[in-house]
Amino acid sequence: MEEATNPTSPLSEETSVILDSINDGVFTVNDAFAITSFNQAAEAITGVPRDEALGKPCCDVFHASICENACALRETMRTGRPIQCRPIHIVRPDGRRVPLSISTALLRDAEGQIIGGVETFRDLSVVEDLRRELTRHHTFHDIISKSHRMQRLFDILPDVAASDSTVLIEGPSGSGKELVARAIHSLSPRASGPLVTVNCGALPDTLLESELFGHVRGAFTDAKMDRRGRFALAEGGTIFLDEIGDVSPAMQVRLLRVLQERTYEPVGSSQSQRADVRVIAATHRSLRDEVEAGRFREDLFYRINVVRLEIPPLSERREDIPLLVEHFLERFNRLQSKRITGLSDEALAALVRHRWPGNVRELENALEHAFILSRGPVIQPEHLPPEIVMATARPEEIAAAPMGRTLEELEAQIILAALRRHGWHRLETARELGINKTTLWRKMKRLGIQLPTTVGG
């Protein structure tokens, strides 16, 4: 044990040569966490010379993101369990932030007594640069996608933006229609002008008319002064009419006139005003179906449908989910000063399998939910909203659940059904549910699910 208290006890020449020949950084500490060895790769990655590192506490050398309250070596020394490939970052003396992947293990003497620990680390700078380059390649004016359908959309957006034609964007709620509208405006000759957004489905006709066209003093009881509408505010720029499929037939007539004649009258006024505004409209409905059903004017449809862009739902571009996950986690880390590094394979699998009726907006909310609940660096399935984990359940199981059941009761029913299908075999059950065996066991314990006494597990 005397050797363990000597912070600079030398390695054998053979061991030093071996450690200096590998590309991964390696250092060892004694039981007081003072560095006892430091290979050449460790010097190169950290920017700290070996002579300066030896004998110092490792936290004074690495300035890592986990040094304060989540030291990996301290965790291994406390629990006896090694850590594999945990992502962290350190700050070099020159101020450069370096992403690393670290692994830890215990050091024991000939009698098996713990005398310190060893940590190996790999520089992930090249990997992170490649990831950023890949993200840039699949990002177009804040729209992130690598699906072929979205890439084709990216290709034509500059040409669409260069014209002044009316654009119709169709796609389900939460799929990113407003982002596409913003991209068109930003790329257009009107980019220096305002972009004004109106949610047409959120207002009744009386309010929507005043909101769009403004009103004059005395037009109605509370109209105590003139008020400019959104078309006036968007002068020289773009107006984005979201959920245009929800407007009433009477309002459709008013909008038709604006598009045909580029003029409108504020409420209570008989004086026409010019509208030097580009119109981009969006809807979660199929306007062609609405026309055929008699709910949307055919003439207005053809005025709007000059250039039609369709945004596919997230369920039809699941290859975008990992990219979007990384984007949202980076943003939440920045906003909440946390360092969540990613998702476990099981959590990512649950996200990929989910139906995503709420599309990208639902994914963002789900990740924010998981971000809040996760205390470690990696999001696990149990941190996700229960309805997403339930996406692995079979439709007949969900349909069989009595009305009024809580999500916890539904979860228990689905797990029980899956266990019975697989003869209470937990590994096979976990595979079907898209979670690991340990997670399944924790869920069973939390939900009070017990295996039959005749089952060995």
C-alpha cells in the first residue's frame, strides 16, 4: 500500500513504452486521486505536459464537465463498477473545448486491495466536426431533414422564394409549415420587409376580419381609434396565413378579393387600400378535398394554389428523428445549462417506432419532458412520456383497455400481455417492447407485476 500513497510512483519501462504507443489517452490515479502516470496521447489531447500532470489531482488537470459532481473515476472507486464510453468534454489550458469518450477501471495490488484507478479517453473532436458538418448538410434555414422528399423541397425553395407568387403549404400540424414559410421569406426579394403571421383558425370571423384588415374609429362599439391590420403591417413583406382551411365562407370572399385585386377595406371604411404583400398560406387539411366537399371556395383555392408545397409527416421521414433529437438536445442543453449527451438505444428505438401524430412539435415536447426527468447524461426510455413507450404495444391491447384507465394501468396491462405471449420470458418480452431487460424489470417492480412462482425468470 506504500506505493499507492506515492503520487509519482514510476511505471516499468516496458509498461511506459506500451502506453506511449497507443493513440488513446491513459492516466492512473492513486487512492487520493493524484495522477501517477500520464501517457503521451494524454499530453497531446489535454495540452498538459506529463511533468505538470504527475502528482496533481486529476480535476486540476482536466477541468472536465463532470469533475464537480459526477466524476467517473470517483464513481468507479465508490461502486467498484467500471464505466464504458461515457461522453464528456474537457477544457484545455488554451481554452479549447475537447469532446472525449472515457472509460474507467479499478487498480488493485497483488493482494487484491484497491490502490487507485485508471481512465482511458479518446478525442472525439473529429467525430463531432463530422457530425456538425452532417447537420449543416441536412439543414436548410433552420429546417432539418435528410429525407429525399424534404431534400427535393430544399432544392426548389430558392426558386419559389425568388418569385412573388402566392404559395400554399400543406402538411399536418406540427410538421414545420411555418419554418418553410420563414425560409421562403428569408430567401425572397422581400426579406428586408416584415414577415407577419396570422393563425386564421384561432379567431372568430368578427375578430379575424379586424385582425387582417384593421378598422377605423367607430366601426364597432370598442373601436375608439383607427387600428392597422396585419396586411398593412406586412406592407412590403410577406403575410403568412396559417390554417387558411379553417376560415368561414364569408371570410373566404374577403380574402379572394385581396388576392385578385390586391386591395382591401378596413372594417367600417369604404376607402380601399393597396396591399403590396406576398401571401403564403398553410393548412393541415387537403384544400382540394375541402373544395370537393363544398367547404372551401374553388376560385379561392386556385388563387392560393399557384405554388403548392407538401410537408410530409414525421412518420414518413423517420430517418430525420436522430438529427432532430440531436438538434433539440443541443438547444435544451444551452437553455437549461445541462449536459445531456444523447439517448440510449432503447429510447431512440421507442422514438423511431412512435406514430408521431403531433409530428416534429410532439417530438420536441417529448424530448423536453425527458430532458427534465433525466438526471444522468443519457436519456433512457423511462424518461420519455408514457404514451411514447406505449407505442410498442399492439393495437388490440390498447383497444381492450377499459375507458378511464390511467397510463400506468395501461402500461401494466400491456406488459402483462407481452409477458404472457412470451411465456413470461423477460428477455423476449423486453425485445418486443423495445426496452432492455433491466428496464423491464424496473417497470415490473414499479407496477407490482410478479412472475408466476413456476417461472424461473
